[in-house]
Amino acid sequence: MTKIGKPARFGARFSKITGAVATYIMTLTLLTLTLTMASNAQATTEVNIYSYRQPYLIEPLLKEFTADTGIKTNIIFAKKGLIERMNAEGRNSPADILLTTDIGRLTGAKSKGITAALDDAAINAEIPASYRDAEGHWFGLTRRGRIVFASRDRVSDNSISYEDLADPKWRGRICVRSAHHVYNIALIASMIAHHGEAQAEKWLRGLKENLARKPSGNDRAQIKGVYSGECDLAIGNTYYMAKMQLNEKKPEQKKWAASVKLLFPNAENRGTHVNISGMALAKHAPNRESAVKLMRFLSGDKAQKIYASVNHEYPVRDNVPLSKLIASWGDLKADTLALGDIAKYRKLASELVDKVGFNSGPNS
Ligand code: FE
């Protein structure tokens, strides 16, 4: 696998260079990267990937893919701006594949018109319809549950629902990151999809009143809040449990993980809200045939098993065994509502967040 540049680091490297010079250098560098990719792309035995997913997560998969097929992979990784970049590059874009997390980014790529529709029998047979775009513009590869991390010491409940989170019994006891974060927007959108706008708004107001503090920090910061006693429940994504449990660089996070139990909301009824990481075929993919081979490979048995063990995420298919660690957390019964339908309410979710003033915190 060839890593062609890391645009995400340009920001830091060039932050001290101001104005036109920085713009010039950035433009030149990006142009060089693009040309390198474009020239590499001439052989049909290559595939160019624009990835929001970190290299360490996908390198093991790409290695296997190349070993199996002989197709070389080139990857550009960035935390931001890849969709915008594909859009700006237009038909000259060297990108064949977009790899990303979150339904918001996948549907956003489709609405920007940078993805191609694909109706592939092999992929359709592997990936459940609820994790695929109805028109074939994207599909999911892994799932993550948005769950409740509850204090082992202070919470006796062993089950919970999202609806319960608005119950006054949790007044001043819940920590959650900004409601405008894509993870929470998808969760709120799913509440709208299930209950309608008015009920979802009422719920969001109730949840806001139950906050222990003004939303800030990432998912792990909320779980740390449970550890430190600031809150009793935190909302976060499942894989953060593994990131804390296995964190040798910051071993204090193992204590945060040990202080919580995982509650999978709505396990007794409609199931837990999940989001996906997924992929899309680029509209102007210069190596379409190789790209589709990669898409099939990542949907297949071998790749799905690797995903389960390396990423600490749930495979998108139910028939793939979970890693031991994930299996130890308990069963994920996923909400079966199609993610494409949930995504339709993202904009409304964002408006509700502002309307109720969620991010101003409780009593505001
Ligand atoms: Fe995350």
C-alpha cells in the first residue's frame, strides 16, 4: 500500500506561514499529490482511496486485498476535507473510493454528487439493505452502537432505553458531548424517525434538563466524567470501551473503563441505535473495475472478520463472529430502521438542538 501524503497534517505544518505563501505551497503540494495519484492510476491494477478512516485501521485489510488480487492500493488519509476535495477535483479526481465513518458523511457525499450508483449482486447479497443506500451510492462496512456507559457503583439499572434518558430520575446525572456532533445528530434523527418531531423535541428537552454539565469534550471525556463522579450515565460509541480497556499509552483510561457497565438502549424493544463506517464508489473513478473488487472484498467474509478484530466495531453482517472483547460486552440488538431513512432527519435534528438550546447545558 502506498500512502500518498497526509493532507491532515498540512494544517499544523503550515499554520505559521501566512497568507498567499501558505496558499501557494498548499496548492502546489496538493497538485503534486493529485498528479502522483493520477499517474499511478493509469494501470488498472491499482485503486485510489480517499480515507477519513485512520490508516492503522484499514492497512491490514488492504494488505490482504493486495495479496488476494494483486491490485495495489494508494491511500490519502485526512481527518477533514476529502469530500470537498473530490468535489473540487471533479472529473479529474484520481479518487476511486471514499472510506468514511458516519451516515451523515456518506449521505453528504451522495448529495454533493461525487458518488456513483452501484448495483452489484455480490455486495447486495452480503450487506443488509438497512445499511445500504436505496440507490446504491454507499454501503456500511462496520457498525457501532451508541450506548449508555453507566456507573457500576451508582447505577443499579441493568437495562435502559433512550426514552428513559429524559426521565426526571436522571436529573443532573447524564454526560454527553455536543449534540451537534455527527454521532448525536444521527441519534436524535433516529428519535425523530421513531417518534415524530414533537415527541423528539420533548425528549431532547428532558435529556437536556438531566445533563450534569454543559456538553463538552469527546465521548471518552463523558465516560471519564462517570469515573470522576461528575455524572452517572454517559452516552458514547461502543468501540471507545475497547480504546480505553486496551490503552497502554494512557493507562489511566483503563480505570475509566472499569468504572462503567455497558447498557445497550432499547435492547428489549426496537433495538439500539447504530451508526456505520462505510464506503462509496467515486463518480469519476478512473479504476472502477478494481474499485468494485475492493468493495466486494471489504464486504466479504475475510475482511469482515478482520474488521471485527482490529477495529473493535461490529461487522455490518450478523453472520460474522465477533471479536472476543466485543462479545464480552453483551449482545448488540440493532435498530432495524434503515440508516438512509434516519439520515433524512439529520437537518431537523440539528434545528431541534438549537431550538431547545441543548448545548447551553441544563437550567439554561
Ligand atoms: Fe469516534
